[in-house]
Amino acid sequence: MATSDRDRLSDRLFAAKSALVIAHIMPDADTLGAALGLGLSLRSLGMTVHLACADPVPTELRFLPSAQEVQPRLYAGEEIIVTVDISDQQRIGMLYDEKIFSTVPVLVIDHHITNTRFGALNWVAEVPATSEMILELLQAHNVTISLDAATCLLAGIIGDTQCFLTSNTSPSSLIAAAQLQELGAPLREIATTVLNRRPTSALAVWREAFINACQEPGIILTTLGSAFLRSVSADDSSTNGLSSWLAGLDGVLISAVLREADDGSVDVSMRSAPEINIAVVAQNLGGGGHPQAAGCVLAGPLSSASERLLAELRPLTARPAPVEELVH
Ligand SMILES: [Mn+2]
């Protein structure tokens, strides 16, 4: 049961004297907000906390209090490892070390339904943001939440709900956000920065993505090659919001953005209409995510990755005719 998972994890967490808190690769507002919100709060209780992420913090998220502390640091003898918003080991990136992760207690806090439960203790809940789980954890333990921690947690909730617009946004998310705003977290500043701020390279990247976009019934797919991305010095976060934007086009049920990495692998980001579950597709292809926002990494080149993905997506958009039509 979710509650006992939470309590077991909470008991171990608050008993520790030191912790390494890890955010996922290509970090977003939720993983960073959860890591920082948790890390700063544990530190206020006297715990030694180190914050780690394999990839750099994107420019637009550097406003998060203590964001500069999140570094690609390796395990350094901490009592426990806590991963936040990480559905499987691959999302730890180069900070993953099989020997360390099988000997040090790993505590997994995550909201992806595809979570593989790779920790010694796993708390996986179906809520819109991991940051919301961190707030619940801190409140259940009567931890005083500072303005800085509140700001980080609210950024996480706003990021993953697209400012309360996703289909899984629940009253509990709004209540959590209200409580964080009451603690002083600046909602408007956070929302405009997290959702609207983009690196300069986004202009060239979105233009290329629009040019390369291909449509077929219910699906829009676009590709970005590694040579192009290098030529415009594209940041990891330059595609933020792109698949959601494409999914908003009339008649689109599924959008996919395929981004070729320097090693030739292809990173896939997908969005879907509420009636289509793309987490299943992502999982079949070795990735994971949420029913309406999921991703995976495919073997290159881009053309074969596109074909492989389309073969999985097409059956999902072949919808049965409405009942009225069947009756007449
Ligand atoms: Mn998340």
C-alpha cells in the first residue's frame, strides 16, 4: 500500500545522518525542485546532504535556490542514496554504479507509473509531480519548510503540471501549490520562468523542428539531427515544450520529437491526447513515463528510429467509429 511504502521509506530517510540526493539526466523543474526541496529541508534538520545530477542544470532553472549545488558528483560515502523523479537506473546516467547501488541503501521517490522499483525502498505514487510527494513527506514528518524549499517544490509542481493544465492535475496539486504559495513561494515568477524562459538556441531548434515535421492521421513527428544540433550549439532544454506544442495542433492525438545524440542514439519525447496511453509504447521501447507524456531512447539512425516508433504509434490512433455511426 502506498502509505506504508511512504512510511517505511520515511523512517529510513529521517534516521540517516547523511544522504546523496540524485536528480535525473537532462534535469527538469520537477526532478530539481524535488531534489532541492528535499535536500534543503533535510539539511535544516542537521543532516549532511549532497545534491547530484549527471547533466548540468539548464540556464532557465538556475534561479532555483541552491541550484549551483547540483553537480555531477559521485557517491562519497553518504549513508543513503535518494533518487527523486527517476523511473529506472538509466535515468541516473553516468552517476550510476552497480556496485555502489547494490551495497548502499537506495531510496526511490517517484511518480512515474513505469517505475522499475530499483531501490531497497520504493515509494511510487500516482500524483502529477514528485515535488508534491516531497511536500507530503515533509509535512507528515512535521518538518518546517523554508521559503527556499517551498520555491523549489512549487517549481516542480508547476513544471510537471504545465501550470495546472495537464489532465492529471488534481485538487491535491492545487492544495499543495496553495500551501507553498502561503509559505512565500512566488507563483507568478516561478511559472513564467519555468514555462516561458528558453535558451536562445530554441529559436533555431524549433524552426528546424517545424521544417522537418511530418504528419499522418492523428500523429505528428519531427526529427532533429545531431550535426544540426551541434551547429546551433543547442542546449538540452532547447526542445522543452516542443512536443506539447505540437500535440496542441488540430487533429493531433500523438506528437513525437526525435533528437539524435552525438553517439547516434535517438532520444524520443512524446505527448498524447487523454484517451491515448503512450507510457505503454515508451515502456515497450525500453523507456517510460506517464500516460500523456513519455519517452525512450532508440537506436539510430533517425530514419529507422522514426519508422520503428510510427509502427508502434499507428495502431493507437486507429480509433473505432463513434457508437452513433455503428448503430445507423
Ligand atoms: Mn516528474
